[in-house]
Amino acid sequence: MFKVTPNPPDTDPVSPYESPDSNKLNEAAERALDHHFPPADPKPPKRNGQLFSVCPGINPETLLANASEDLLSISAIAANLADDVDGSRRSVALALSRMADGVHLLVERMLDYLDEPEIAAIFAKQQKRVI
């Protein structure tokens, strides 16, 4: 049986990405294609060394509700820790618990403000600007 292609096929030993001119042309072609045929899903923004992030477009009420729950968890952990330690460490654990409780109250107050129509309208307007 006769092969149509040589074994191995003849290829150009120079990669199109090796010379600076070909890199520039390739980058220009990619930009042109991306401009005229944008990807279906936008590329996520680059995070410079950031491990965690919050998804854009989440409404403020959801963010505050999650923050409230997290603060309750922090307070419970610190209060539980205070039961297991003595002395100055107990004071530190209790202080952390009380600080978390205070911030939790602030977040809960903000959630109460969101129930008021004029405050909710301001947040909705700001959210449209972000998206």
C-alpha cells in the first residue's frame, strides 16, 4: 500500500511564533478576531494574587445576608474558644466574639434599611452601574 504523505511529513522547521514580526501579526489577528467575533463568555477579570473573590452582579441584600451569617459563625467560634482557654487568651476570644456581634448588628441594620423603598432604589441604581 502506498502512503500519500511522507513519513514523517515534511514541515517547516521555523515556528510562526519564533520571530517578533510573526508574534505581532498573530497578536493583531487575535485582536481583530476578538473584536469582530467576541467570545461567547467574557473572560473573567485578572486577579492579581487574590485567592478569593465575590462574583460581580450579586445584589447587596444577598451579600449582607451572607456577611451576617458569617459574623454569627465567627462569634460562635470565638465564644466556644473562650470556654476552652483561660486568662488573657479568654479575654481575647471574648473580645473577638463581642466585636463580631457588634458588626453583625451593623449588617442587620443595613438589611433593615434595604426594606425601605428609597434605600433599595439607591442600591438597585448602583448595581446597574456596576453591571
